[in-house]
Amino acid sequence: MQNACYGSLAKSVLSDITLKLKGSRLIGITGPCGSGKSSLLLAILNEMSLISGEAVVQGETVYVPQVPWVYAGTLRDNVLFGAPYDETRYWSVINACALSDDIVALPNGDLTTIGGSGGVSLSIGQQSRVSLARAAYRMSDIYLFDEPFCAISDSTSTHFISKCICGFLSSSLRILVTRHSDYLKKADHVVMLEDGRIANQGSFTELKHSILLSDVPKKAPEPSQSGQPRTLDDSTEENKSIHLSGGIYLRYLRNGGNPFFLAILLLLVLSEQSLLAICDWWLAYWTGMTYPRQRDLMYVHVLAGLLGGALVIVFVCFVGEQFLLSRASKVTHEKMVVALLKAPLLFFDTNTSESILKRFSRDVAITDEALPASLTKSLHGILSQSAVIILCVAVNYWVTLAAVPLLVVVVLLKRFAQRSFRDLRSLESSLRTPVNSHLVETAQGLISIRAYRSQEYFSKLFHRYLDSQVRPRIMLFAGLRWLSLRLDICCAFFIAIVAIASVLVSTKSVLCGLSLLYAIQLMDHSQRTGQDTTETHHLMTSPKRMMHFGDIEPERGYNLGSSPPLSWPVEGAITCKNLSLSYQKEGPKALHNLYFEVKPRERISIVGKAGAGKSSLVAALFQMPPPEGEISIDGHDIKCLYLQELRKHLSVVPQNPSIFPGTLRFNLDAIGSLVDDELWRVLEIVQLRERVESLPDGLGFRVSEHKIELSTREKQLLCLARALLQNNRVVIIDEAFDDDVSAIMEETVRTQLQECTVITIAHRLGTIMASDRVMVMREGRIIEFDEPEKLAELDEGDFSEIIMNIS
């Protein structure tokens, strides 16, 4: 690069970049947040626009993003990424990236499906190691690593650098973005960026006293321990065929009106069909009169009365049907919303966010728009066909001998076809999910796909998914034509029988003509009604799924419990006796018979490896799900309290921040009970006041409506501010990866939460040693629980091992 500037004409992101990187060297890129480190890697990948200067990249590149990306496929597929399988190199990379133990723990080893709606969910740390393995497996000239060790422990990072980056990748050019001095020491050349420009460059020894480098953390943060791999199954309602009985129709209609209203509406619909048939019969009867009698105005008046009555009933039926079906959709939707808000945690573990969104988007749209028209057309079509058959039988009862067997054949044909159509539509629906997921995943990982030159591989995957989805649709169309042909044959037989019976049996010619006319119309009616009923049967799966969600049993404590005193909790003392937790009925236990006490205003750090039970202990405090045993806060058994009251009096600062669409004021104070001065005071405590003041509208800044995005660091601090504003006596913190955020949290706990009981899932040595006591967990059990200084003196203890790994 020679004087290269990247960005847009309005604003440059990188300015005056002059670099000449070649050979088998390790290049370190460092600098403060927002200095342009990631942008420099994107520029090398040609993912940014070159405004001026020159830039030439020779050789193939691979890229490891800061936020790891995996797609729905086996773990091996995610590592190979379309490249040929070389067993020796593959397992060397797996060992270098410390994935061997994870593969052993997976159900099908490295052939286990990960990602997607039905695969195993990997933790952020595991995803980062898969992303590193993907890069290490590729034979390339240039390797780009964008802070890949944020979610990986120091020991794993050091192992990867020594075995991989400085090992069998040492013959290539490697560019590593990092802010950690331990990793920069291994670099042959260090480039320091500030405000999108190169501030300095040289060896680590030459730059180690630089002011910029003095801000670089010495240690990488520990990985999140809350991301234990877990298999998530997609909604069974989405992927299996749903059997629809008459009770489903009746239950859905009952949501729209009471039985009396349904009976009146059905009577009106029958009257509508009867009046229309009587109009035809009266017209036939009138035309059969002699000419002098046909001129009698009485016939005109009767016909006009019948048509007028039919018109009124048709209008009343239309209004009643629309009211019934729109209210049924509304009530079904409201029940689903209420049930989901009260649903237990297990429901969200076994139903993906995609399947829930489909209920509120696709299924609600179907019940509001497509189902009413289809259901009314099916009902009127069935009644119209019934009127045709009844009229033909009334004119000549001998038709019954042939009509009954034909009707049985038609019913059996439709039942047989209906089962096949239901299964084909269900199969098509389930195969649509991989197509949509693949499109979303491809869009999210587009930079990685282009960096690995895997566009053709992902294009073939898309066509494979699309072909699988189209096959059932083609079979469905073929099945519909198969059914239509056979219905036409049955109708032709019925017309022939009516005609023959009219000739053989002496009846009035006018009525014979009317019956023949009706019988001929039956062919067209049967086609349309058959299609309408098939479509209705398919569309009814949407309200069926919505009603299934509406039947979810609420969490224990929503309907039963007592309210604590207004000032509860005052001290924040926590006592747990015989505490056990399982996320599924008769499933493995995440916590095993825990006994412990937390004193008022005590600071507790919980430490342990992934899957030790730290997050499960926090989940037990929030009754998500309700555990076995007893948890008391200030002497009140939380199992006996209303869930809303319990959770309202506990504050949590999650590692993955939750920011809701709306204003910053709403995110800080959702119920609007605090004045702005209090919000500004807390924002100043968490060092966000200047940032919020710089945003359009300040506290009125709408998070989801501006192009300006809040960084993860700012979102985490907003969650901390939200917890401070709640002013609760029990605060749970899942420590952030970012050292700056962790330092602010630690200072806030020390200065603002002295009167609170604070439980922290800790990853940093400073936080752990500043605690009053440390709880060491392993496999759902408390192994050690004492003051950090005393635990550190135990040479063979788990805590000593954890401290050694962090240090």
C-alpha cells in the first residue's frame, strides 16, 4: 500500500496508509478501539473502497473475523469450508485449535451438525476455535486474524499461536490484530494505528515504551462460561404433519363467538343456500306453466321476494362470517401472546426464535387474510354441492341408488389424497427452513465466504436446499391433478345417471332440465370446492399452531404465590438448601444438592470451567426453571412468591447485553417512573453521559431508527446503568470480556453497590480477588467456597488451578 485512503468521498476510514508486508513474517496490528485495525484487514480483503493511493495484494488470503461465524452443517464441513479433506492436516489443525475434547463430547464427533435450528449450539469460545481451525486448514499465502482470541482462554490462545501461527503456518505472511502485549511480543513487526492512520511501526522492542502500547492489556479475557453446548430442536409443530380434526375447526370458531352465535350463523348460511335453490326451482316451475298463467304477476312478486330475502341473508351472512373469523383470529393471537409471556424457559429452549417469529408473522397473516376467504368459500361450496345432490334426488329418487356409492367413492378419494397433500405440504414447509436459514447465514458470513473463495460451494449448497424444497411442491401439483381427474370422472358418472333416470322415469321436463343443469354445474363446483377445501385444510394448520402455543402451561408462580413486604429485600441475605436444578423433566441435573449462605451486602465471585453450573445457579435464583430445594432471600422462600414480584426485586447485568427497540430513556426506565436528572446521574457513573449527549435527541435517541449504532461496550454499560436505576438489594453480574467495561463495572460495584449483595460470574483476576468470598464450581457442585486469599493458599485446590490459568 502506498498513501492509500479507504472509505467514501464524504468520510475516509483509513488515511495515508503506507505498508509493504511480504515474506513469511508475523505482523502485529494494534491500537485503541476505533483506530481502524479491523478496517485495515477489510481493505486487504478488498472489502473497502479505495479512494486514493495504490494498493496491491498478491497471493490468496484467508480471514478470521473478530465475531466468529459458523453455518448450519457438520463441524467438519465448517472447518473444511468446501476444501478437499486431508486427514493428516485436518487432525493436526483440530489438535492445534484445542477442539479434540469438544469433538469427543459431541454426539457424532466432528460429523455432528452445528448451528442452524436443529444443530448443537456451540459457545462463543468453541465457535472462535472452529473459525481458527477453518483458517489454519487452508493452504494460503496470507492469513488475517482479527482479534481471534477474545473469547478463548490464555492457555488455548498460547497453544494456538505456538502450534499454528508460529508453527505450520510460519511459511506464510500472517497479520494478527490484537491489543495484548503477550501476543505482540511474538510479532516480527508491529504496526500501530490511531484515528485511521499509522501512528508508528517497528519491532515490539522498539515500541514497547510507546504511549499507545501502554494502554494495551497484558492478558486476554477468559471466555464466557455460559455457552455450554446444547442441542436445540426446532418446533415439532413446524416440521411434522399436523392432524386436523373437526374439533380444531370448532375450537377456532368458538374463539370468535359463543355456541348460540355459531348456531344462528349456521342457520342463516343454510337459509341462504335454501333460498337460492328455491329461487331456481320457482323459476323452473314458473316456466313450466302455460303461457296465459306465466303472465300472472304473482310469480314475479314471489320471485322478487325470494331474491330480496336471499340478498338480505347473503349480506347478513357475509357480515357475520367476517366478524366471526376476524374475532377468532384476534382472540387466538391474544391467547398466544399471553401464553408466551408466561411460558417457562424450557419452551424457548425447544422452540427456536425463527419458529416463534413464524407464528407471529406468517401464521397470523394467514389467519387474518387467507383463511377467512378460503374457509367461507369451502363452506359455501360444500353446501352448494349438497343442494345440487338433494335437488337431483328430490326430482328423481332413483338417483339415490347411484349417488350414494359415488359419494362414498368421492369421500374416500379425498381422504386418501388429503393425507398425502398434508404430508407433502408439511414436508415442503420443513424444507423451506433450511433455504431461508442458508440465505441468512450466507449474508452474515459474506466476507468470510469471499475471503475463502467459497462462493461456488455456497451456491451449490443453496441449489441443493432449493431442489429439496421444490420436489414436494411438484408432487403436490401432480397429486392435485390426479384428484381432479378422478373427481371429474365421478361427476361424469353422476350426470349420466341423472340423464338416464330422467329418460326412464316419467317426470316433468322442466324439473329434469333443472336437475341436469345442476348436475353439469356439479363438475365445475367439485373442482373448485375440492381445491378450496384442500387449501383450507392446509391453512388451518396456522391457527392450530397458534392454539398450540396458546396452550402452553405458564411458569409456576404466575398464578399462585404471595407478595413480599414492600421493602423486601432489605439485607440481601441468601440461603440455599438442597438446591438442585434440571432444565428438562427427568433430564440430567445442572446443579446437585447445593447448600450455601450469602451474608448481607457480601460480594461473591462464582468461578469454574464451562458447564460448571455458574449460569444455572443464577437461573435458579430467577426461577428459570424452578429448581428443587429451597432458596430464601431475607427469610422468604422465593418459591412461594409471585414470579413478577421476585424478578422485579433482582437486578442482572448480562454478558450479552439486551437492548430493546425504542428510546434510550425507555431502555433505562421502561415504566417511566424516574426523572431525567436521575438518568443522567447514573449515565455519568457508568461513563456514558458524554456519549449519550452526543447522540441525536440525547435520551430520546431511538436505538432502532438511526444509522448510528451503539457498540457492544456501550450496550453493556447501558445494562449496568439499568441495574443501578432499579435500586435493588441483590445484583447479579455476568462479567464482560472487555477489560475497560469490566474495570468500570468493578469500580461501580465498589462505589455504588456497597449496601447490596453482589454475585458476579467472574473471569478477571482483579474481580475475583476483590470479592469477599469465591465460590468454585465443578459439574454442578460447589467444590470450594471461602475467601480468595485462603483458597489461593491451597496448592492442590481448584481455585489455585484457575488462578494459575488466568495468570
